[in-house]
Amino acid sequence: MLHELSIRNLAVIEEASVQFHNGFHVLTGETGAGKSILIDALSLVVGGRGSADMVRYGCDKSEVEAMFDLSTEHPVWSKLANLGIQHDRNEMLIVRRELSSTGKSSSRVNGQLVTITMLREIGESLVNIHGQHEHQSLLKNEQHLEWLDMYGGSSLLNNKKAYAQQYEQLLLIRSQLHELENTSRHNVQMQDLYMFQIEEISAAKLKPGEDEELLEQRKMLMYAEKRTSSVNEAYGLLNDGQGIEALSRAITRLTDIVSYDETALSPMIEQLQAAYYGAEDVMYQLRNYRDGIESDPEQLIYVEDRLDLIRSLKRKYGESIEEIIAYLAKITDERDKMENRDERLQLLKEQEETEYKQAYVLADQLSVLRKQAAIKLSNEIKEQLTGLQMGAAKFEVEINHTTQDAEERVRLSATGIDHAVFMMSTNPGEPLKPLHKVASGGEMSRIMLALKSIFAQIDQIPVLIFDEVDTGVSGRAAQAIAEKLSSLAVDCQVFSISHLPQVACMADHHYEIRKQFVGERTYTSVSQLTGEQRINELARMLGGVEITEKTKHHAQEMLDLALGLKGA
């Protein structure tokens, strides 16, 4: 329930802090006293639209804070968890909204900043505000199916979810089919392009890493003569220049005298011997290398041409041979798809038909559940309307199928195959017609109250607020509304702004909204009435400005009767 509401600098309210209780609350006061400001304040708390005009004149900002006392099983706790908002199910939930005079807004839940979208999502589970303007939603036929599905319960909603998933799959296949059907000319053009590209790349017979090998080969071929000349010269210096023979003679000379100074000469001899053998080995390697050098101008031309071809393909299809080969695989696959277009088209049509049939089966099952729910809902609403002094009214939820599609099948939509319309006749002998054609303002208030009474058990919203739901009614109808609001408050916390004493006397808690003028400023206060105060307010509502002993007596009598009706 809503435990406490605090308001600062909102419209004509400078500061107000009101505590509420379980049961039925009524808010009364003179016309223009500012009763709707409390509704505006609660609307802000649950994510309603705010504006700078709502900030009290001369103030920088408005502040509204609401404290909710909820059961540990209430659905809002799961929403908070999904939104990443810290909470303790055993503590109060505190929601705060601030509006600045510049039009900016900030919101907090349990002290944590939230976006307005998050606040609306949370608020949907906390407070349901119903005013005269909300009659319009009941008059919109497109809303009726949603009301019916909500009433149908978990079985219907699970079926609806399964259908929605299947319908999404059907839309996916239809999208692919539509895309394939609408790209025929483009496909022909692309197919010609792909064929040219495939032939061009395939003819090149590229191999990964080939370009690097060709670059190395070109370098070897380009400098074949220079390599031969330099190697020949080096070989000649070692062989014809008698470089090796000079090393041999030096070794012989040192060997002849090694016995005279073995310590100094032996290491030198060993080094010369190592140099001799090393030079001899290099000479043989140079000879073999020289003999292996190829000078092939034709091969060089081939390598240059091959590298030019690879560079040309890189400019068109990728920065490397690997990328060109990958592109070839891709366009080959695309070409195959285009060549198999007719087969793919036929396959998609068969898939579409299969998906449609599966979706239709689920839609038909959903329709059966809706028809069952429609009968039950119609009967419940009739019972509620009877209790609201509309026993002669007839009410029926009419369900019609959607029209056929191009294949003369039942057209499927995101919600299935059904349209639901709330039909009503308020006078005996009159045919059933859509609500917007038959219901007056007072009748619409009672129809909405009947629906709210039914749905209060379903949506688990703890706080219901009715803003002048009794407008346009009087007499027994007003009394019936009062009794319905009172009975509704057994399962949830109910607030009603009312001008009718019949409604006010049935409340468990009565609050007065009063406007005062101090100097050139306007102030609105909210106070809970008890005892004599409540009797005086009811007397004012009965008799106008002048309160007499007779009206006070009548007010007391109404309170006593109300207590009796409530079984107190």
C-alpha cells in the first residue's frame, strides 16, 4: 500500500505530508481546492509527465516522495532486480521525483537514480490512476483484445507468447521470400558480374604465398650476371691467385722452425691450417654456386607478368592473395545461390506455408481460449453492472476473425486471428453496439469500475486511484458506486476524489483538501478528518455552504448506515 506521500512546492501546495492506511480513502473539498494536485503528485511518482508549470511560483523545484509498504511477494521486487536497483523486500520502497523550474526532472528509487522509462516500468506495478480521460482507452476497440487477454490468465498468455514466437519466425521467412522475389533483376546483373570475377580469379590459379616467392625469384633472375661475375672473381682469387697455395707455403715454412719455439709457433700453425681448410671449402662452394646460377630472360619476363597480374587482382579483390581466394569463395557461393534461385524460392514458399500452418494452429488455440475468456468476462461484468444499478444492461465481448490474405487464408497478425470488441446495450430492447456508441459518461464510469473490480484480482496493483469516477451519477447509482469502491478496497488500497456524500460516507478514511489565502499567496493543505470534522464535511457536501443541525444529523445517519453496510 501507499504508506506516506510528501509534497513540496507543487502547484499551490507549499508543503504537505500525508499518511495513508489500508482500505478505502476518499478525498473531498470545495471545487478548485486542488484535489487533483494529489493525483498529479502520485502521477509524477510513477513516471507521469511533468513540466516546469507544476513548480510552485517563485520556487526552484518541486519534490514528491512516496513510501510504499509492499508484501515480499509483490511483482515490483522482481522488476527492481531486473533493473539493477538495490532493495530489501522487508523494507519500505521509497520513490522520489523532482521537477525543476527549468523543466528538468530527476527520479530516484531507494535513493538510486533511475530514468523516466525505468520509473514508468516500476510505477506500472504500484499505482493505477483512473480518471475521466481514461474512459477513452475503454472506448478504443483496439484496447479490448488486450483487456481480454489479461483476463484470460496464464494459460492464455502462455499460448499468446508461443504464438508470438511462431509469428516472428513466419515473418522472418516472409522477409527472406520477399527479398528473393524483389531482387530478380539485380540478381541477373550481379550474376554476370560474379561470373566474370570468378573466371578472372580462377584463371590466375593463385596459391597462398605465391607473390612472395615470385618477388624472391625475380630478384635472383635480375642479378644473375652480377652474381656470376662476383663469384668468379672471388673463386679466381682463391684458386688462380694462389691464395690457398700461399697459405700452404706459409704453413711449411713455420713447420720447419716450430721445433725452435714450439710454444709460440704451434698456435699460429694451427690457425693457418684452419684458414687453409676453410678457404679451400669456400672455393669449392663458390664453384658449385657459380655453376648453379641461371640467367633466364624468358623466365624473368614470366615472373614480371605474373606479379603484374597479382597486383591487378589485389587492386580489385583484396590486399593479399589469401583475401582474393576468400573473395572467390564468397562470390562463388553467391553465384550458386542465384543459380539455384528458383529452387530456393520454392523452398522458402514451402517453409512459409509450413510456418503459417503452425502459426495458425497456435492462433486458433488462442482464439478458443479467448472465446472462453470472453464468455466468462461478459458474465462477470454483467454481475458487476447489476451491483452498480445497471442490471438491465447487456454486455458481451464479441470476437471476430481477421480477413483473408492473398492466398485466401485467414490473415495472421501479431495478436493472432482475432478482433475483440466490447458490445453493450444499456436499455432493454436495444441491440448490442460498441461501447463508444451507447454509453454515457455516468455509465462509462460504472463500466470502468466494473472492469477495475475484476482486474484488481489479476494485475496485483496495490493502489487504485479513481479521480471523480462518480461524475454523472446520483441516487442509487451513486450509492452502488460507493459500495463497489468499498468492497474493492478489501483487496487493495483505494483512493477516490469525490463530490458525492454517498461515496464519502463509505470511506474508511476521509481527507479534506482545503485552499487558503494568506496575503497574496495561495496555500492548499491536506488533513485527515475524524469525528465531528468528518460529520461537518459530509454536512457541507449535503447542504452546501451552510451547515445546519439537520444536515449534520443526516450526515451522522449516513455514516451509521455506511458502517452497517460494511459490517463494522
